[in-house]
Amino acid sequence: MHTPVTIIGAGLGGLTLARVLHVHGIPVIVHEAESSPSARAQGGLLDIHDYNGQLALKAAGLMDEFHAIVLEGRQALRVLDRDGTVLLDQPDDGMGGRPEVQRGDLRQLLLDSLPAGTVCWGHKVSHVRALGEGRHEVTFADGGTVVTSLLVGADGAWSRVRPLLSTATPEYIGKSVVETYLFDAGTRHPAAAKAVGDGMLIAPSPGREIFAHREKNDTLHAYVGVSEPQDWFAAIDFTDAATATARIAQEFDGWAPELTALITDSDVAPVLRPLHALPSGHRWDRVPGVTLLGDAAHLAAPNGEGANLAMLDGAELGEALAAHPDDIETALTEYEQAMFPRSAETVMDEMPEMDAQGVIDWFTGKGQ
């Protein structure tokens, strides 16, 4: 089987690339390890920025569809001190350039924009090898193979395609996030719901922090950040939800009960997510017939830009290939020369760990 463009990974970046290629009439196929679009929960809210993510959606011709899935009012922001004091309360005035959507809704929008059969589900990559002259063979866990003249690794942090280009591997950043969900928050968790407000809550403290979003269907989705080595988390039995929740809540002793409720009142078992990053400024020498986008190329600590950058990567790569349909290497060089400095600059601009006043200064422009 030979295809002009083979994408590994049906995340937002890979699907944006597939859509832009489709718009330009370039054949493409996407191989995804997950068994179906609904095989795994797709995460929480994403703010899609007018300077990168929305540019990608414009290139994909999907802005009307995007506006239809925006959750109105979710750009509201509250910063609370650990004692519950509201230090900043910004309503969503509708003028912001970072509208919020559910990641799953955005992914489905992109999937719906592609012809049936574009995505091959249940295709987990087990091995990739170079065949020479820009061609690569991808072997899947079921024994199937595909040979392609253009391979794109859109397969995230632990990319199977990356080793063709780079020896870099993600490293733990010294911090993990514990995710919790509170359902029917207005009626079942009113104090926490009031603390979060209509959009995003940030309750920061050096080494310990609570972020939360109000998602669809009155759901509160919290991200509890704890800066400790991985061995520290390994000592907690996350298979025992009650014990794990109590242990994490212990780290927030003395915090306001409406904030700690985002940990202790979770309606699901807490999920541990260690955070990793590639070296800042990660890049590689041009290798014929293969490139990377999104987290596979520039995994960084969460900073609100990851999904946006992945989508812009996909859109710009698609447009470069459309501009140079008979010269893949020129297209890949053009794409990488723009992507490398952009991703490095974004890492340098990410918000450092800080207290509540530091966060307020950051968001109001005093700390940048």
C-alpha cells in the first residue's frame, strides 16, 4: 500500500493536517491506535486562540462549525487565594480572543470534516523504518504494514516516529497533575461551583495549585498540581480512590473548603498525570520524507498553547505541501523553519510557577 501522505495519530494536529490536505485535494490517510473515536475520554476545555488555533481552523475552512461548538461565557476568569479570597474576577465580556470548546467536540468536528475512511482506527504502530530515498515502512501491532513517501508523526509525547529524526525523549518536569470531576455542580457541589464561577478558576501557590473549568452540563473539571518527584506519587495507591484523594487533599491542608472540595468531592477516581517535556528548542536536521508536528515535535509543560500549536503545525504543513506538491523536501523545510522558532518561543513565554498575585500580574500584563 502506497499513499502520498501518511499521518500517524488522529489528535487535533494530525486531523487538522488531514483536513487541510483534503481541502487542497491531496490524498491522505491517518492511522490511529485507538479503536474508535469514542474509545477514550478526550480531555476538558480548550481555549482556541485567535493568533494560532483559529488561524488553523480558517485554513481548514471550519470557522462556522467552530463557532457553533463554542461554550459561551467560559472565558470568565477567577483567581482565588488559598483561603478562598477572590483576588481577580473577570467576566466573559465576549470580546476575548480565546473562546473555549470541549476537546472532544473539536476533535469530532475535524473528524466529521473528512471523507469516510480517512482515519484507520485500531492501527497501533509497533515499528517504523527507513527504506531510503525518502520512503518509510510503518508496521502495526496487527502485523500490517504501509509504505509511504511522506510520513508525519502526529503521535504525541511518546511518538514512534520521532526516533527517525531525533534521539530526544520527554523528561519529567518535577510536577504532576491529579484530575477530578464534580458532576451537577450547581446542585450537588454548590460551594465549589460558586468558587469556580462561570469559566476558569486558578488558586495558585508555589508547589501546590488548583485549576478548574466549568465544562458542559454543569461539570467542574479540576487539575490539582503538585510539584514532587515521581517516587513521591508512586507511594500513593491510585487504585484506591478514597485513599489517593485523601492523600492529595492532605497537601492542601488549611486551604478553603470550597477549594479542597474540588479534590475530596470528586465523583470519579482521581487520575494521576505526570507532566513531561522535550528539551526546550528541540529540533532536528532535515531527513527526507518525514517530519513531526504537535507534542511529537515540541512537547512542553501545559501552558494553554499545546493544542493550538499542534493545529497550527498541521495547517501550515498542509499549506506548504499544497504550495509545493511536486517538491516534498522544499515543503518540509519551509514548514520546519517556521515551526522550530515558534515552538521554542512559546516555551520561553509560558507562565512560571508563582503565587496568586503573580498570576494576577501575569494575566493583567504586569508580569510579562
